[in-house]
Amino acid sequence: MKRLIEVKTYVIKRDMNIKEDQLVGVSYRETPNKGGIIQPIYIIMHYDGASNGSSAIHWMLDPKSKVSAHVHIGRDGLVTQLAAFNIKCWHAGQSSWAGLKDLNRYSIGIELQNKGSELYSEIQINKAIEVCQAIIAHYPIREILGHNDIAPARKEDPGIQFPWMKFKPLIKKE
Ligand SMILES: [Zn+2]
């Protein structure tokens, strides 16, 4: 008797979506550290400087810290959103770029779990790319920048290990 072995290869391409300024299907924990409405035109990449994924999230959920970002991505690829993308988060601090000051007013902040000089994990970078792509599809983002670009005297993040080559091309220049 002939035995048929059917091998199916499923390629699951699950693009991230944004509905009402939130990523669909990711964990959402609202930070109290936020301001009013913004219209984001930049994405700012950070590292959290933390040794584990949850401590940075706890810090950003604590009203005493007065810091926050819109999204945190762990080394395991876990994505957590902490505020809607049209709400001002407190990630950039004193900053300037292209004639603008206080970049929190113009940007979405993404924190990546990294102590500073560690290699970023592949799944973490892939998730960050997916998040950036979803944001770029929904908002008129002009550039993806590092915290070090907008506050060079104070900040080094996202650091020398951050693969800018994978992120800069996500913005299609006309
Ligand atoms: Zn930063």
C-alpha cells in the first residue's frame, strides 16, 4: 500500500498592527509617567541598562521614576506597550534634533533590554523591526534616531551594538 506523507510548511507571517494607537496582540501595561497628546514624527531607540526584562518595566510603571517609553522589548522578544503612541512619554529628556527641542513632544520611544554593550539578541531585533514597521505604517515618521543622536552629551544608547543598518532603511525616502 502506498503511503503518502504530506509535508506542509507553514510560513506564518504575522505583521504587527496598530489600532487606536496601540499594538494589537501585545501586552499592555499603562505607565502613569506620561503627558498630553502628541503627533509622533520620530522613533527614538534606547537601551534600558537593566539586567533583566521586568525591572525596567517596573521602573517605568512607578510614578516615582518619572520615566517611561511607549514600548519595551526584552531580550526574549517580549513586547510590552506602556502608553498609546499618541501620548507623550518621558524617555528623551533634554534633547534636540533638526531645530526641535524636547523630543518627547515629537517621538515614540522604544526601550530595548540591554545592559549597554551586550549584543542584542536576534529575536529582540526582529521584534523591534516589526514594531518600527507598524509605527512607520501608521504615523508620518521621518527618521529612526538613537537617544545618543538627540542628547549626545548625556547619552550613549542604544549603543555600539545596535544594528542601525537594519533600521535606517525602514524609512523610505522619496
Ligand atoms: Zn535612552
